[in-house]
Amino acid sequence: MSDMQIQQVLAQMRAMAQSVGLDETPAAATRGTEFGQLLKNALAEVNNTMQTSQDLTTRFVAGDENVSLSQAVIAMQKASLEFEAVSQVRNRLLAAYQEIMNMPL
């Protein structure tokens, strides 16, 4: 990822944070959740989505009339996308960690 792309992503993140009303001051960072907790919450959310997807699929296969094929497929795709996003974040974090560890002192 080039420096320009990184700057564009950062600008988009800042714009999103301002539109949601998040404060970027250091005081807000100390009040907020730590990065590890945010990551843990994201993983829990992905896990819940995957379990919901599995539940809907099982109910559809079992013949539950309250679950349509489209609901099951959409839930599976949503879980797949969330899992892929988490995998990409993990890969990027690991690459950044390895790059930092290989820096000369």
C-alpha cells in the first residue's frame, strides 16, 4: 500500500469518525476502549454472525418455514465477508509487527 493510499484511508477514517461524532483528542482515547478490547469485540461479533448463519442454514435444511433460502444465503455471505475482513486485518497486523521487529535499532 502506497503512502498516498494510506493517507486517503486515514482521511476517510477521520471523516467517518467526525460524522459519527467521535472525538480524536487524547482525552477521548483514554476514556475509550483499548485496541485489544476493540479487536476482541470485533472477533466476538464475527463469531456471533457465523453462529447465526449456521443456525439459519440448519433451520432451512431442516424445513423450518420461517427461514427462506435467501435469508440463509445472505447470512452465509455476510459471515463469509466478515471473516475475510478479520483475516485481512490479522494479516496486516502481523505484517506490521514483523516489519517493526525487523527494523534496525
